[in-house]
Amino acid sequence: MTAPITAISSMATRQLLADMVDQYAQATGQPVAVESVGGVDAARRVEAGEAFDVVVLAANAIDKLITAGHVVAGSRIDVVSSGVAVAVRTGAPRPDLGDEEAVKQAVLAARSISYSTGPSGVALMKLFERWGIADTLRERIVQAPPGVPVGTLVAEGKVELGFQQLSELIHLDGIDVLGPLPDAIQVVTTFSAGLAAAATQPEAARAWMAFLAAPEATEAKRRNGMAPA
């Protein structure tokens, strides 16, 4: 029996990679086992020396792992570009998000908001600082713990307005996705795959990484709210 390629990823690409694992197994017979956790936790585990063949994280996180010697230099392959969307609990009022000023007013009107610990959350905090409302919002922000979807907090009524990668919102029950952020303030993250320095199946891993970036993966990426990188 063929040993599975092992991979670790952040939650943003969880469903996409699950789809791609199935597609790859059908096409090649090669199994792949992916563990999806919070991006911060995934990077920490790779840094601690836990053995995986492939790492799929935000491009800047992959670059840091390359610099530290945990991912093989020159192996990074950009897989998808992913934007941020906004969600409310199913049936809740739907604020206008048509432009930057409308989003700012919706944020100020919300009793509570949430974003992730990932790159989109960092970018949103910088946006709130640029708007000059970071201090005003500080008591209203509920940051989702690593690995916990923001949409879950929205569905449970713990927060009014949730911001996260569209790919992490569209498959959740109990929420209404209002749409992506306007282009002027959209937060786009590139997610990349890299060959882990501790890989035990480097050739098989490289083949799967190439498949993730191939045209055959485009439909699955769009279905999961992302675009080819």
C-alpha cells in the first residue's frame, strides 16, 4: 500500500485541500493526509521539528520557514489568492458594505466584531488603525482563537460582524455571507506550498505540490471562494 504524503495547512485552505486530496487520489492513486489547524500553530509545529512532507501556509509564513531552514529553499509554489468577506448571523440585519466608508460605518455600528489570528486579521487591525478607530473598537473585538472559524462565533451569536477569508465562511451554517470587502480595502492573502525539510517522500511531495498549482485545480479553487495564485 502506498504511504500517504503528509501535509499541514492553515484552516483557510482546509476544504480546498480536502477536495484536491480526493481529486489527486482518483487521478494517481497516491493518498495524501492533510492536517489543517490554525496557521500560527501549524508554523510552530513545523519549527519544532514535527515531520511533514508539505507545508501549506500564507506565502510570508512559508518564506519565514525557508529562512529558518524548516522548508526547502526554492520549493515554494504559490497555490491560491484568497480575499476577506464579511458575515452576520442568519437573519440578522445586513449592513451596507458597498464602499470603504460604508464598511467603516458598519464596523462602528456593530456591538462586537471578530477576525482571525491569521494574516487577514493583522491587516484588518492595521486598517482600523488607519481609520483612527482602533481604540474605539478595542473593547468590542473578539479575536477567534487559532483554528476556530470566525463564522462559528457569528453563528453562535457571540459576535455581530465577522471578517475572515471567504473560503472559511462559505461552508458554514448559521451565517449569511454579505460579500467580499470592497476592492479599495480588500485583504488578499497568497497561500503557498513548500517542501518540508523533514520530508520523507520529497519526490512524491513535489508532484502533489505541482498538482495544487496546475490548471486542473482551478475549478476547485473557485468553488471554495479562492482564485489561482
